[in-house]
Amino acid sequence: MKKLVLTSVCTLAVAGGALAQGTINWSGPANGSYTTQTNSQTYSPLFGGGPAPAGGSIGLTGTATGSYYFELLYTAYTGSGNGTAGSIAPQPTTLAQLATWSDAGIGGANSTTVAGRNVVATANAAQVVPWANGTTDSIMLVEWSANLGTTWTSALAALQADVTPNAFVGLSQTGYINPNVAPAGGPAIFGSGSNANGYTIANSTSTQLYLVPVPEPSTIAMAAFGGLSLLALRRKK
């Protein structure tokens, strides 16, 4: 009897998960509506910001294959759906806040022909996302340098570990979207503002990918020495 109940619950959970899907138009970005540049003059605001070491610069991201990756994230939208900017979830200001945004499972990489441009992976006018028509969620793009990893899961873990030198991370402007009913084509994610399904990721040109601070080697060494000292004291006791 317990097995039957458990099976029924699992079946309902899977069915519910399958129903919680909608579609968006995942193509572009067109006309440079989402462009990025590295900024090594300033540390990432997600880590407190502040000036980076002297000699930093600002420039468009490179065109080498796999230099940078980006991912679509989403979180709750608490507005009335009237399209006002105050209803859209703001950009996270800390890494902890960023980690609360969910991964939509779709992304892309830097253009290999035009510096600063970005191209979605596997363009699809009816790309499935993990929330259904009738549910409006806030959306945002996160972009990072390839030395943090090729997926957002690995990149976030690297950022939380805070040990990757010469790494960059940045956030697009936020928007919100109510997807269409699958399998129909969905509303655009990139564009120039509001539409019938929400507010696109608009005016996000020259999105800054800021330098990620890492501890100085001496700081790491001192931390390791302190840990070994504590371990030695515990053993003596």
C-alpha cells in the first residue's frame, strides 16, 4: 500500500513538473541589444566593488570561441503586470542574492565574429522554459568568463569558492515575461521594451563584466597555516 501511495505521489509530481512549462522566443540578440565588455578597473559589485589594481582596462569581450558564456535566469515577479519598472525584480547586489535566481537551462556564448556581441545557443522560436503560461517571472542574463566553467552551475560554484584569478562576471538589465502555451512560438526575450507578454531584456548594451577579486597568495597561505595550527592543537588535546 505504501509503495502504491509513493508511486502515485511521484507520478503527480512528474506530471506537475511537465505541465509547468511555457515557451519563449530564444533567438538573437539582434542589433546588438545585448552586448558586453570586460571591466578590469573595478571589482564586481557582487563582491563589494571598489577599484581593481592599477593598470586595469575596459574593452569589448574577445571573439575567441568559448571566451564567455551567458545563461538566462529567472525569479519571482511580484508586480501587477502593468509593465512598470518598479515591478521587475532588481539586479542582485550580492553573490548570495544572485544564487537565489533559478537557472532556465538555456544560454549562449560570445560572438566569434564581432567583439562584444553575444549569440544564443540553439536558437528556437518556441524554446521551452520551466514556468507555464499564466505565470510571470522576472528574467535576467548572467555572463561570465570561461575560466569559471562552461555552465552556470560550475561558474557559480567557482565564484562561491572565490579562488579563480582573472575571472569576470556581469549581469544584464532585468525584465519579466509570461511565456506562451507550448508548443506555440513564444514572446521575445531580447528587444526594445514592453510587449503583450511582459518586458524584454532591453537597453542592455555595454553590460559590464567586472573583475572577480581573489585572496592574495599570502592571505591563502596564512589561512592554510591557521587551519593546520588549529588541527595540531586539537590533536594535542
